[in-house]
Amino acid sequence: DLQTSEINAAFDIFDADQDESITSNELEAALRSVGMQPSKEAIAAHKEECEDGGKIHKHDFATIVQRDLPTADTPEAIAKLFGALSAGDAITRESLRSGMAKLGERMADKEIDEMFDDADPNCTGVISLPSFTEHLNSRR
């Protein structure tokens, strides 16, 4: 299902430790990464509805997105996220760092290195949209 793929890809960007949860503070940025524009009130309601010990679990995130964004399209959402993280037609280490910061998420150098190890196997120093898409899909 394309919508499920999009939701998982967006969630996985913010689930740095791959424990199937994100902090409740990351919820807004994760929702924005799939094209949603939640109000502060909506974020507060989602946190109240789903928060579990300061965490939002992947299945709860999926429920929110499926309920509030029923017409999401995976390739478009991935392309939109790529656009937010790229410097033109490719993601560089610096554009990834600054793009994630704009989305409210700070990536450690180790996380960036791991992403580039996976998504830039030829060590070109950039990640293309197809490589980015493949990287996100491989994390499931």
C-alpha cells in the first residue's frame, strides 16, 4: 500500500534508534514531513491521544496520518521530503543536516554517516532521489 509506505518512510526518518517510536516532541516535524500542516491544537490533541511515556509509537503515527491525510501519495511525499533535505538535485551531508534541523530534528554525525554508507554506496558525497527512496524503503 503506497500510503503505508509513505507513512513508514516519514516515520523512519525520525526514528533514529529504530525502536518503532519517536519522541512526542518530534511528532510535529514528522507530520510536516508527509505534507501535513497541523495546528498547535492538533498536535496537543494527538499527543494527548497517543503519547506513551513521552513516545509516539509507529502504529499511532500511522493512525493519525491515515485519518488526517487520506489522499497521501508515496512518491510525492518522498519527493517533497527529498526537496526539503536536498541542495538542488541531490542530498549532501550539509543539506541533510540543515534540512533535518528545519524539520526540528538534529542528526548526529554517526546517523548521517550511516545514511550515506547505505544510500551513497559509490561514495560520491551526494544522495539522488532514487537512492534516497531506496534507502527509505530498505529500512522497513
